[in-house]
Amino acid sequence: MKRRLSIGLAVVLVLAVVAVIVWGRSGGDDTAGGGDLTVVRGVIGSEKQAFFTDQRVIDAFAKHGLKVEVDTAGSRQIATTVDLAKYEFAFPSSSPAAQKIQRDRKVTTVYTPFQSPMAIATFEPIVQLLTAAGAVHKGAGDYQVLDIGKYLQLTQAGTRWDQLPGNTAYPVRKNILVTTTDPRESNSAAMYLSIVSFVANGNNVVSTPDQEAKVLPQVSKLFLDQGYTQNSTEGPFEDYLSAGMGKTPLALIYESQYVDRLVRHDGSIRPDMRMLYTAPTVYSKHTLVPFSANGDKVGQLLSTDPELGKLAATFGFRTTNPQLFRDVVTAAKAPVPADLVDTVEPPSFETLERLLDAIQKQY
């Protein structure tokens, strides 16, 4: 009897061990698709971290046999100081940075699976004040814009909020300035520099040393007069959401940040909050540069896989299939235009670098 019991227990133990081994090999973490996954490592701009770490995105890649692991860095750092030898793809948030990486690494194929125009997060009383001052008006579609030419006139004159005629809504002694991130660290600030330098250069893309010298005093002031600035666009946007108009009346953001919150319906976008586009604006083009076959597969999937495209749209990104973005904002009843007309291209990476370096020396 004892012997039969011992044999029975031994059989149960063997079966249990086999079950554990089989379960482990089949992906016991419930990852969609199961099986062994190929790990692909990349370095990305921080604003895409929430997308890549979302379980739905992880599962979508797993269906194609991939486990995508990412580190984050500023787009400027990805192009200049990050050791890219450790990665199979780089995914900065700006096309100039991607072009430099592409040249340096001698890569022939790149992917731009999604993009986001730059915008201004603000409040209805501020919109009314700037409309009365001639700096905000209706855009080409059913949306409002901050006229950068008029805005630069106000900033050049050092105009304070309490100097605007009839201002009882926000009579503070601060200069009228858009809150940005640190231009030495952040891609969004570099995109803002692209916009304001274009207008300061007579509505032309800055492309020569003479033009750089011409616009530098005016555009430097827009950053230096802010005082302390944060390194990531999440910083000013969170201040806008939590601290309100008193601290951040105008915050430079990616459109995707605002749309993401509208789609969530989490109450963070309150009834008095508004999003303006700049006129002109620049698209922050999220461009993936692959360094291996697996890195290339990530770029292909992000550009062509319908599930990943729809998920990107839910995070507020405009994808290669415009209908995906339209469907998401329509379902969320988000007042976001399908198309923007007044857009310009940023300067080359080298021009931006020289402008940023010149501004950095003044800090």
C-alpha cells in the first residue's frame, strides 16, 4: 500500500514538473500570441513611452512574434550623444534628428508611422483677451489659431498681460509668453524654435548663417525670458492641467497630448480649457530609423498594421491612415480638425543645432 502511494505521488510530481516546463515555454505571462518572442530594443522620444508600454500595444507586437523594449531620450540626444550601437532602431520625434541619424548610420529606409502638430494649451478667458488684441483668430477650418506674427510683436514690445486693454480676466504683471520646455533638451522646444524662426525670418525657413544671426536675438528672448523651463513637454502640460491659468496661461504642447486626454474622458480637460494651433505650425514627425531586420519589422508594423495604427490614434497621434485619427476623435466628440493648412517645415538639423547652441550659450 505504501509502495503504491509512493509511486502515485512520484507520478503526480513528474506530471507537475512537466506542466510547469510546458507552461513556461508557452509564454505563461498570457502575452498575446504566446510562444517565444524576439526581443527588439529601441530608443524613443519620451512622449511615445506610454504608447509602447501599453499592454494592448505589447500584445499587438506579440502577435507578430516581437517583444519591443524601449529606452527614452530627447530627440536631440538620440541624434548626437546616445550610443545607438545598443539598439535595433531609433525613434526620435523630429524629422531633422532622424535625417542626421540616417546619414550617420548610412540607413536607406525610414518610417514615419505617426506625427503630431504643435499646439497651444490655453483657457477661454486667455483666448478672448488675445482675440481682442488681434493675436488669435479663426484658422482655415473650424478651429482657432495663435498668429505668431502678432504674438512676436507683443513679445518684442515686452507687453504684459495687465497692459492688454480691458483685461479684467487675467490682469497679472507677467510678460505674454508661451511656456515651453528647455530648448537645450527637448524636441518640442526645437519645434517651437522652428515656428518662431520661420516668422522672424520673413516667413521663410532659416537656412543660412546670416539668417540665423538675424533671428537669434528675437527668438532667444522667447526662451530666456521664461526663466526656469522643464525638460519634457509633460511638465508644462501637467502644470496646465493641475495649476490652471494662474501658472500656465499658454503652454506649448503636442496636439497628441491634448487629444489623448479628450479621448480618455477622464475629466482632466475642463470646460474652460481650449487648444489653439499656431499659425504657422510644424508637424513633429515621429520617424523610425531601423538598424536591423527586426528594427525594420517594427517600423513596418507601426506603419501598416491596422491594430497598431488604431492604438496610436487613441493616443492622439495622426497616423499614415488619416481615417483612423478621424474615427477616434469623432467617437470621442473631440473638437479637433481633420486637416491643418498653415504648416511649414523645420530647418535642417545643422541649422537647428547652431541656433540651439547659440541660445544655450546665453543661459
